[in-house]
Amino acid sequence: MEPTPFSTQIRTASHEAHTEAENSTFMSDLLGGRLGVEAYARYTEQLWFVYRALEDSVEHLAGDPVAGPFLLPELSRVESLERDLGHLHGGRADWSAGLRPLPATAAYASRITEVARDWPAGYVAHHYTRYLGDLSGGQIIRSTAEKSWGFERKGDGVRFYVFAGIGNPAAFKREYRALLDALPLDDLEKQRAVEECKRAFALNTAVFRELGERFPLSA
């Protein structure tokens, strides 16, 4: 019997955590168009801290045999996030002045930085969770934002969700999963990476929880 591909293992094992994150009160309210643009802006700020942690590690990991193949320039999101945030903050050049992550976001970014430094397979678990998630489900958020708050289609405010360098997302995701399947990891290390993937979803869900506390729907 053929062993289960690692990409299938990681997707299956993280399904429950993924569903919990998707169904958080904050994300449900955001996707339902029940929150204002301020909530969307605050969420985008949190993404900036998370993706800076991911992308600040690229140079360090570029030559790593485990993480290196995943560091594809067409995935880079920080520049797009910064353009969106400039727009969301009224075009102010100093939009990042005084910006602080929520405690849950700080914990999330800190964990990414930690694994990027010490554990490349753990970094890959976070990379998979974020980039493939935003390439897929992120398109629903983009569509909601355009309809709810009047952003130009694929323009400033939603550029984070526009992967201009990826012409065929379905083919790209197949190639990404092939990279996962080709990882030079033994079974124990694969299981550790799967557990880290679950942890990434839990850290993300904690961010949604804190955002939900700050943006409750009025009765």
C-alpha cells in the first residue's frame, strides 16, 4: 500500500482547526458584511505583522533544503499589505507610526520567528497555512471587501489578496503540494510539522477571537 502523501496528511490533519478558524465569529461577521471598514483595516494590520515575520526570514532560509524551495517571490505579500494599509489609513505615509499588534498577533508572529530560526519544517507548516489559505479562501474576503466597502476591484485596499504573479492558482497549488510531498523529512518530523500546522491555525483563531472582542456586533 502506497504511503499517504504528506500534502494529504497535512491537509487532513488540519481540517478541524481550519474549519474552526473559518467559522470564527469575527470572520463570519466580516464575510457577512456586518462589520465596518475599521474592522477590516484592523484585521489587515494584524496580517502585516504576521507576514513580516514570515518574510523577514526569507533571506535566512533561502538556502535551506527544507524551507528554501517554498520561498517563491510570487507569494510575497508584505509590499501589497503596506500599499493596502496606506490606502486604509487615508493615504498617510506614516500609517505605521504607533501601530502595535494585538497580543494574539504578537504571539503568532513570535512563533513564526522562532521556528524560522530553529526549525525549517515548522516554518514550512506556517508558510503552508498562511499562503495557501490566503490564495484560496482569501478571495472570498477580497470579494466581500470590494462589495461592502467599495474598494476598486483588485485595487488598493485588497491588493493583499491579488497574487498577480500567479496566473493559474490551481496549477500553482498543485506544484506547491508536490513540494510538500518531496520534503526530505522522516515520518516523525512530518508528524511534528502536522502538529505545528494545527498550532498555526490555533494561533490564527486566537487573533480572530481578539478581533471579535474589539468588534462585537451591537444587539
